[in-house]
Amino acid sequence: MSTGPITARGGALAFKPGYADNAADALRDLRPASETTDFELEHHHDAAGTAQLGFWVYLMSDCLLFAGLFATYSVLHVRTAGGPTPQSLFDLPYVLAETVFLLVSSFTCGLATLAMGRRSRRATLGWLAVTFALGIAFVGMEVHEFAHMVADNAGPDRSAFLSSFFTLVATHGLHVTCGLVWMAIMMVLVVKKGFTPSTESRLNCLSLFWHFLDIIWVGVFSLVYLFGVS
Amino acid sequence: MSVANEAIVGHAPHGAIHGRAHVSAHGAAHGSRKSYIVGFLLAIALTLVPFGLVMTHAPVGTPLLIAVFALAQIMVHIVYFLHVDRSAEQRWNLTALLFTAIVVCIILGGSLWIMHNLYVNMMPGMMPGSMG
């Protein structure tokens, strides 16, 4: 990226690529102040883009972690060891409510990044707060469901099916909880610092993370709950 | 960033090129309100239909339908929420995503295949096919 704009700025002088760095130094001194800021901004933008790609690679590796848990669950879900079966355990209207909470939170998280694009601090914080509340509701419902199951002697130690169920669903829930902590930190940062390139980049990564968790949940409710009950 | 874009677009001719790159990189990161609304409505529909099918005890063929709806909803999320497309800025994101999709298929399909074979061959007394 660094040679592109520089050779273009060189224009008629036609620098050889090998001299691009020296040319950049020379040009930076010659350029008016306004162009220097463009250069800095471009530099920031590159760094943010690299951070975003790096975060994307993390999300993909997380996806492989979940693939392993999904595979474990799909192999073990028939091993109920005489204990409760998916049909007897899962309450679909309850899961539908959880799903809608998470889906709406994904949407409001998108609205928060749009508000950030408009540089509206109030709207960004408002949508982040809505997303946070919906995320709390989701985690709360999940914890409530788990507590009920453990109380009904359907805890993770009951059968291979339940071990794999708790591992898969709780790993997702743990991710959502980490996302909530991150979101709380970002809200404080936006209040204190406003939209700096670093808060903007982090908010973009958080939004990717949140949308990604919703995609994992699509796999969870389809494979675990819908397949389980059907 | 919009102020910066205007400043960059002001410098012709390279400014125009970079101005456009900035705008599209921005668009890729944030999407538009319309794309979020379209994606949200599609995702809600693709959630409610399979839930409705299972909750009303629809006739056979439901497992396949659940899988189709799940894949469709995942595609909707990737396109409308994660904004992965075939633009140049997204090329490495898309490459990583496709690679991950292949590995996920191998892990899921391979596990079920191996465990099914093991089950059929190691426990001949039990009913084959009750697995997975």
C-alpha cells in the first residue's frame, strides 16, 4: 500500500519502486500540510484494516473450535444412557425467545456501528446499551435453563448427550458473556475518549464478534434444539 | 472520516482513486441501514419458519428443511451483517471464510462418517442407522 500513493504522487517524475521510501521522505517534506494528514489517515486506515483481518482470522479459528463441539454433539446426542432425551428436555418457545433476543441484539449492534459511521456518540451508546441489555437477557435465560436442567437431574454428568450439550451451548454462552464485558468496556471508552481510530477499530471488531456469535447460535438452535425435538 | 474523504477526493487524479477506496472500505465495514433491515427481516423469517414447522409437528422431511433454513440463514448473516462480498478489500476475508467452511465440512462430515462406520462395524447386534 505504501508505494501505491507515493508513485502516484511522484507523477511525471516516475520513481523506480526501489527508491520509493526515499521518495516518500522527500515528498513528505515537500507536500503541503493537508496532504500529510491524508497520508497519516491512510496509514491509520491500513492499520485498522490489518487489525480487522487479524480479528477475522481469530473468528475463523473460533469457528473451527465450534465445529469440533458441533461434531462431538452430533455424534453423542443419541447416547442418553437411559436419561432424559432431547424431546423431553427442550422447550421450543423458550428457545425461540432466546433466539429472538440474540437476533435483535445483532441488528441493534449493526445500528450502533452505523451510528458510529455518522459520528453520533449518543446514538452509538444508545444502540450499544440496547444490544447489551438484550445480550444480558439471552445469557440470563440460558443460565436459568441450565439451572433448571441441573436441578432436574439432567446436568452435564448425566449422560454423554448432556455432557456434549452443556459443552457446546455453554461455550457459546461464555463467548456471549465475554462479548458483553467487551461491550461494557467499549461503552466506557466511547464516553471517555469519543471516536478515536482505535475505539472505532475496536468497535468494528466487537460488531464482527457479535454477528459471528449469532451465526453460531443459528447452528445451535437448528442442530441441538430443532433437530432434537423434531 | 467523511471530512477526510472529502479532503482526499479534492486531490485529483490520485485523490479520486483513493477517495473511492476509502468510501468502499467504509461501506464494507459498516454496511447501510437498508442492508441491515433487509438482513434482519430475512433472518427473522428464516428463524420463525423452521421453529413453526417443528412446533406444529409438520410431516416428514423436517430435518432436511431445518438444515436448508439454517444454511440459508447463515448465508444471510454473512452477507447482510458481516458484509463479506467479492470486492478486492474483502478478498482475504472471503478466502479465510471459504477455507474455514471446507474444514468445518470435513470435521462435521468426517466425524459422523467415521463414528457411523465404527458403530455399524463394532456393534452388529444393534440396529444400524439409529445413529446421527
